[in-house]
Amino acid sequence: MNDTVPRPAPWVSIVIPVFNEEAVLPLLLPRLRAVMDALPGGAEAWFVDDGSRDATAALIEQAHGEDARIKLVQLSRNFGHPAAITAGLDSAQGDAVVLMDADLQDPPELIPEMVELYRRGFDVVQAQRSSREEESVFKRVTAWAFYRIMGRLTKNEIEANVGEFRLMSRAVVAALGQLRERHRLVRGLVSWVGFSHTTIGFVRPGRAAGETKYPLMKMLRLSADGLTSFSTAPLRMASFVGVCGLLAGLGYAGYAVYVRFWLNKAVVGWTSLVIINIFFSSIVLLCLGLVGEYVGRIFEEVKRRPLYLVRRKIDGVPTAAEGSGPQPRGRTSGL
Ligand code: UDP
Ligand code: MG
């Protein structure tokens, strides 16, 4: 995929969703600004305040006063991490956009290396955690289970141990902008849009300050969104159970007939009741699974994802894939 000449130094937008992060901002801002200073093509930082109830917005406003490259989108309430990311991506104007968490678990010092890979022609540069040592055993176990189940059910669309820390080219951001589905796992969508991907490894440090904003329930909801928006396997399970029930039922029906006619021990009416019961419950489950298949397909349609996305067009007009600003909408979608 690395077929392009080196790209010019991009103007980088850094998108950071923040939810009650007043404790971490004073640590993050100086490090972020130092990294922004070192980027040759210039940079802006978009903070998305996801309905914080502490001094988060005020701190960012103050930072904007000192450094106009620091910008703020304030949401009307807490819409959740994925929605905040989307708000940030919609605001960002850069040729390349970096997504990161505010809590310094995603070290901003990695950004120049990501930009370097972008200039070599990659459209997505993901940061993959090579170690989770600083995280709790519970978090590591649940994350492991989540990636295992996702890997099984979605045919590995989502790489293990990749969070939201990544750089994306303007073309990828424009593509993501077209996926407006409600329940979103952003890393899954990024994998779905395609383009050329590469990964850099890093050791993920612990949260620099403050508490996690992902308590168990939120984590579970994110996992459920991930599963149901990338797989219809759970729906198919009903058919599977139905077929198993039918086979087991037929076996048992054979036994019931045997008891009735060969052993002649059955209570009158027992045989037919057992057979009817097993048979019809299996049929009901089977039909339920069948309906599930259709519901699954309707669900896929209702999401209205474009059928494909064009990476490049050779017609003399530079496209966003070559790093030249927002892509005109009509040129990117092909239905
Ligand atoms: N976050 C957000 N809205 C939410 C929850 C979290 O914008 O409803 C932000 C949070 O401020 C942080 C990032 O998402 O910048 C990741 O959250 P956190 O570090 O708490 O998650 P963890 O690393 O514990 O999974
Ligand atoms: Mg964190």
C-alpha cells in the first residue's frame, strides 16, 4: 500500500475527549504543547468536553487564552466517549487527525512517530499496547475476554489491545464522518473503512491522575455495542439451539415410541405429549432464529453504511487521500 511519494508535513489535529478531567489537564497541557511545537506542519488540539461537571471546560478555556491552538467543543451533556470522539473528528480540520485519551495513558510523545509513518503513506497508524502491566488484573482479564469474543464473532475485524489512540489521514476521517450509526465502537469502524493500516507498539502507563471514567457498566455497554454492531452471530444462536433441540427431541421421540410399543409401560397419552411438546418447541425456536436472521439483515440496512468507499480517483483533482483538505462528499461515496 506504500506506493505514494512521501507526503508533505501534515497539519495535525489532535482530538481529545474529556469528561471530568480537571486533575489530569495541568499535567497533559504542557506535554501536549511541547509535542505540538515540534510538529513541522503545525497543529491544533480539539478538546471535546463531554458534559464535565468540574473545572475541565474552564481549564481548557484558560489554556485557549494562552495558546490559540488549543480549542474546545463543549457538548450539552455527557454523550459518552464514542460520541465525543465523533464531535471532535467533525471539528478537526487537519490533514491528519490524532485521537487520544486525556489521562496520559496515551503518551503524546508518540505523535511525531505516528506523523512520520503517515508521511510514508499510511492512512491509519494505530498504537498497540504491548503491555498492560499498570492496569488492574480485572481490567486485563475483561479486556482479554472482550477481544477473544469479538475476534471469534466478527472474524477479527478488531485488533487486540488497540484502543482509540491512533492517527488517521483526512481521507479516513472523511470516511468515518459518513458512518453515522448510533451505537458505535470507533476502533471497529476505523477497521471497517479499510485504507492502509500500520501499528506501533508502546507500553501503556497507568492513568496519570483522577479516576477511570469507564466503570464496569459503561464498559459492558461498549462491549455490547461492539458485538451487536459488528456481528449478527448472537441472533443466529437461536437457530442453532433450535436445530440442537430438534435433533435431541427426535432422539427422545424414538425412545418414547420404544417405551410405548416395546416395553408397553407408558402412561396413556404420555408419548404423544412428549413428542408434540419437543417437536413444537424446537420449531418455535427455529422460526425465532429465522426471524432473527431477517431482523439482523434489516438492522444492517437501517444503519445505512455506504457500500464502498473510493480511496483515490485519478482525474487531475487532488483527493483527500493525498492530504489536501476535506474531501467533497459526492466523490467519496459510491452506492
Ligand atoms: N471519556 C469521555 N466521556 C465519557 C467517558 C470517558 O469523554 O463518558 C473520556 C475520558 O475523559 C478520557 C477517555 O475518554 O479522556 C478515556 O477514559 P478513561 O481513561 O477513564 O478510560 P480507561 O482508560 O479507564 O478505559
Ligand atoms: Mg484511561
